[in-house]
Amino acid sequence: MSGTGTSCNHSPGRSYCLTNAFINGGDLVPNAAAESTSRLTDTADRQAREILYSELISVIVDTPPGRNRRRTARRITRISPLQPDHPAVSSIEDLTANACRRVRQLRAQRDWSLDELSSRCRVSRSMLSEIERGRANPTLAVALRIAQAFEITLDELVDSDSPRSRIEVIRGNDPHYQFRRDEECEVRTLSPLQREKDVEIYEVKLARGGALRSSAHFEGTREFLTVIKGNVQVESDASTETLRAGDSANYFADQPHAIVNRGKGEATIYLVVVYQ
């Protein structure tokens, strides 16, 4: 998302980029730091693992071209480091063994066949079988795809000892969820970054005269918004509507559209993007 003047260009589902990677011809290309951590081969005490996980934002996942590639790239922007009180893991062998055991355990819990897991994570059935038997060391990219298929973090995949809350919390002051913030426009993500999902939620604040302008999203995409404060004008293709605090609207977002602050002060809205 970028913008100049009084506008803030927005393209949900496309705009996030990996911190330590760049896009080259539509393909995500890892830098040297990502390549140097491509396999779990170094001694991994707690401090080393904290560094490793904080740097995993540079991991590149070779998803198919198109919608999934863009959306996956956006969602792999952060993997949280271990908490200070998290028990250290003594060796990389422990991490590998945990990952192999967890893959087998999680697949059994979901009653998935190897073929189904393979389809969900885009890893070959033979490779998954070798991983479950402890005969293969998964690369970080492979481990990350497996974790995404199970909808867990990479930390949860390689370390099964610590209890995990099933309630995901996004703190209001978490900077990783700040999509954009400047004198014209502030957009904060309210939905988990690491999950594959068809619904995204944003809090949008527009300065006086500010606008959130978007090009067409994927075919069938709709946006639903509710005005919390101020007056805004919603534009979708050739249609225009004015909304006040308490009003809601929805419209097709697979064509050019915009939300413009027409009030005398700041406007706040909640925006829900639904992909078909």
C-alpha cells in the first residue's frame, strides 16, 4: 500500500511483502540470509532459536503463481520469537524429532491421509512419509508449508512441550499489524497474518480529506464497511454513496473503488474484505 497527497492506495490480499525478500518477475526470491538458514543444521539453544525465528520472515515459500502466491507472501511477514520463559531445546536433533513426531500426531488428530496432507501443504507424499519416520530433515520452507497446512506456527510444529492457548490475541499496540500509518491514512490489520483465510478485517482511519483508493481485487471480492466516526463517501465503479457514523455498506471490490473522508475531522471505519 502506498499513496501520496491525500490518498492512500490499498490492495488487500496483495500488498504485504516479506521484510527480507524482494519480488522479481512475480517470483519471491530469498536473499543470502534466507539461504543461510535454509536447513535446521546449527546448534539451537534458546538464544539461537529466538534469532532464527525472528529472522524467518525472510523465508520464501514457492506457492503457485497468482492469488495464492501473493496472499501467502503477505501472511508470512512474521513468526514470533520464543518467550523469555520458554524452555530451551538442547539440540537441533530434538527440534527435528519434535517436528517429525508432530506431523504424524497432527495428521492423525485430523484423520488426514498422507495424500490429503500432501495436497494441503504442496509437499510430496513420499517426502512427508520420510519426515514422519524421521528419515528426512525438512527445509525451513517445507516445514513452514506443513505448519500452514495445520494452521499452527512453526514454533508449535517443532516444539510440542509447552501448552498453547487456543485463543489467538492481536494486541492493539502490536506494530506488526500496522499496515500503514502516516499523516493521511492509518490502516491496521485485525485478522491473523499467518493464517490462510478468505476474510480479512481492517481498521481504517482517514485524516480530513484523506482517501483509501483501490484498484480491482480478485474476481468476486466484496468489501463490507461500517463507519464508526465521521462522514465518508464510498465509490465503486460509477456508483457513489455517503455514509455517516453507524451506517454500513457493501459493494463489489473486483473493480476500482474508494473510501473518501468528506467530514471535517478524522473518520474511522471497520472494513471486511471477503474473497470468493
